[in-house]
Amino acid sequence: MINVNDPPIIQPIPKQNATEEVLFSIDLGPFLSDEDNAVSELIITCEHTNLVSIDGLRIALMFIEYVAPTTVQ
């Protein structure tokens, strides 16, 4: 048998409301699971560091008038 590191699973996140130009923060921990690692060991990254800050499993976003689509991994 070959041991495989399965990817984490991200559960659907319920609809969130954010206000333009007001910092929005969400803890992704409750929506994450991983067969191979504790959720606390997961690392979240984002390519748009000028719009998103990450602290552990919590992300904070500032929505401005127009924000290009952003993917958080």
C-alpha cells in the first residue's frame, strides 16, 4: 500500500456579508478538515497580499470599490 497525502477539504462557506471599505474577517478553521494533518497544521496563502491578510486560519479582507477575483488556497 502506498501512503498518499490527501489534500485538505474545504467545506462550503455560508454566504457572508461585507461592507465596502470595512475590514471583513473570517475564521476558516471550522470549514477545513484534513485526513493526514491537524487543521492547526494547515497553512493558508494568498497571492493578493495587498488586499488580504492571513493570521493562522483567519483571513481578513478589505473590499474596495472594485476587487479583481481572488482565490485563497
